[in-house]
Amino acid sequence: MVNEKEVVLFHGVDKVYNTGTVALNQLNLSIKEGEFISFLGPSGCGKSTALRMVAGLGEATRGKVEVFGKNPKDVIETSNDVAFVFQDANLLPWRTVLDNVLLPLELRGSDKKSRKETAIRVLEKVGLKDHLKSYPRELSGGMRMRVSIARALAAKPKLLLMDEPFAALDEMTRQTLQMDLLNIWEREKMTVLFVTHNVYEAVYLSSRIAVMSARPGRLSNLIDVDLPYPRERTTAKFTEYVDFASQSLEHSIGRKELV
């Protein structure tokens, strides 16, 4: 159950790049512990920019971004509380599946036995215990993404950031990984920020959906998805949420205010 502890805060956040491009305009959003929040919006609306700020990979031009009440860079530099999964799995091709997952644990300096046990355990959670000695080139796209997720989970983060991680996968693989991700989220009790432009994906995964307007990105609508997990995609209620989220997205792209 979601509690009231704030994990991420966007307060009046603007982001203007050196080129003059305004990526974000007055973004205000508070994200609580245990939530699964999806940023839903068209390409170029600033949703990935917002996520990267939370990861300490960019700074607001105006306003502030806080993670656990601190500057994101301070959190990243002093703890393992935040992990990032990109659209590309970004695995090291010369390292095996096990060695790729071991990497953040090696950097953290934990002892060899415990980090190997941790890596095997998280690989088991994502269904890859039988592929410990495989190399990335020997894996399917879905399997490589599972390794990337396992690597992120190895350090036991409290906050998981995911930037369109399933966008390049076929629909069947995407749906399987969506179910796996929800199982991990519920089991690990972490907070997830997920970027997508897929309405069905947002409704299936999220406790709340932050609908972003077209550039300059701002929060156009915030949708509470009041559906129990696991969710059935074929129910009338699921379809209602998909329709409402789609309408919200259309309004945001057209820069029309919702009534």
C-alpha cells in the first residue's frame, strides 16, 4: 500500500537547453514511496529529461528537483538508492550475464561471495538463472533487457527509473516483461518512475499516470488508475482507462485544457 513518504519532488521545474529549446515548463509533481508512476507523452515532450534530472544527469534551469529530500546528485554519489534502466540494455559485450550483473556490486566494494549470491538471486528473479555464463550476443532482446533490470536490482534500490525499456521489443515479449516488472515491484516494495508513449502500457503498469503536454513539457493531467493488480487488459474498466488516458494525451498534444 502506498504511504505518504515523498520520494521525488518536481517543484516549478523549467528546463531550457543551451540551444534555446524549452524542454520543460513549470513541472510540478510529488511522487510517494511505493508508487508506480508513468510519464506518458509524445516524443520530445520532456519526459526523459525529467527522468534524467531525477538520476542526477541534468539540472533544472529554474525550480528544483529533490530525491529523498536531497539534491539528486548527492543521492547518486552517496548511496545505491537509485537505479536507472535505459531503452538500450547497455550491457558490456565482453562480460557474461553474471559478470554484467556483478558490475555495480563490484563498484560498491562488497565481498566476492555475497555479491555473487546477490547477482544469482536477482537473475533468478528475472528468469535467467540458467544463462549465467552466456554473453549478451547470445541473448534475445528481451533477455538482454532482463539482464539490465537484474543489474539495476542488484544494489537493492529504493527508486527505479526506467526510460522506455520495452519500446524496442515485440508485443509478446513486452507484455511478458511488463508482468515480470510488476511482480518485482510488488515484491521489492520500491518506487518506480517509468517513461512511455504507449497508453496501454501506462494503464497496465501504473498506479498513477502523469500525462505530459507537447513541448514545452508540462503536466497536463494526473490520472489515478484505480484497478487491482494483476490487471486484465480485456475488461471494460481497463478499456475505459485506456480511452480516458488516450483522450488526455490528445488534449495535451493539442494544448487544450481538460475540463
